[in-house]
Amino acid sequence: MVSNTAKRVMPQRARKEEDKEARRRQLLDAALELYRATSYDEVKMADVAERVKLAKGTVFLYFPTKEALFLALLEEQLFAWFARLEEALGRSEGRWTGARVARTVAETLEGEEPLTRLLARLQTVLEQNVTVEQVRTFKERLLEAVVRAGTLVEKRLPFLKAGEGVRFFLHVHALVVGLRQMADLAPVVREVHAAAPHLEPLRVDFTRELTDALTTSLRGLEAR
């Protein structure tokens, strides 16, 4: 038999958990807004706190470091992308080729600059000042998502051997990191390009180059 005290405590705990999740959601949304408008280096924890009208110390109760906050933001963005990609790969209409898979991956990343920019900082910044628990949770989720997506790619492309779908996404990650850095021009470089049209061949179109690189990679595996 449940006491009246327990009945009163349980809803209060639930509300507290809901309040904590709502506050965490506010902090992530604020960080994303600031990141879209500036850059990782320019976003300060104090700015995030001010955006949601909280004391800076309160922010650290939810995210002990800036890296922890942005790793959580990356995690949210990344797994939302994996969900969209799995949905796209799950569509059965038409014939699937390496070129189609490559195009699907690249097009689902189009317009996802915050995600691709954060991926470019994952190993060098975001995983450097966070807890073992946060990284372990992230890596476990990442492995599950990569295996699911890799299995779907293997089903779409029978020329891939077991396990090569996972390796494909390791290559996707490497290409995304490199091409995002190349595509994001510093202000001074944009100024130079604007004044020197003959430098246009050096400009990187992220979606086009990612599509071409992945297509070439998959065609090579198919032709072996």
C-alpha cells in the first residue's frame, strides 16, 4: 500500500525532472542560436546564461564546461541527422547505386552547417574537457547509429562486404571534417577571392565535393 507521503513526493519529483529537462533544452537552444550567429570560439558560457536569463553558475550545474555543452549539442544534431538519413535510405523506390547513396548522404547534410562545423571540432576540442561518462554515452549511441546506417547502406549496395557500411561512415566523417574546414573561408580569404575571380577553382562547394568524393569511393569498391 502506497502512503500519502509517497503520492505527494512522486509527482513533485516528476515535475522537477521536467523542469530540469526544460532548462537543459533552453540552454541547448540558446547555444545553437549563438553558434549559428558567431563561432564556437566567440560563444561564452556567460552569453548562453544571459540568453536564457540565468546566472552563469546555474549553467554550470547542467553543463560543467563549454565543451560539455557543445558536445551535448553535437550529439543532438548528429543523431537527428542519422534519423533523417535512415529514413531516406529506407525508401525502397527505384534502383540504388553508389552515386545515389553518396548523393543521399550529402543532400541530408545540406544546410546542416552547425552540425558539420561541430563535427570538425569533435576530436580536437569537444572531447578534450568532458567527463568519461559523457563521452562513453556519446560513443555508445554513435556506434549504434553507425551500425544501423551502415547496415542499411550494405543492403542498398550488395557489392559491399559485411562491415564495410560502418567503414563507409568513418570515411564520411573524415570527408565532412576536411571539406567543411575547406569550405568555411575566413573573412580575409573571402575578400581575396572576391577581388581575384581566377582563384575560383580553389573554392569548395561542400555538398558537391562530398557527393563526388563518396561516389568515387563507392565506385572503387564496386569495381574491385
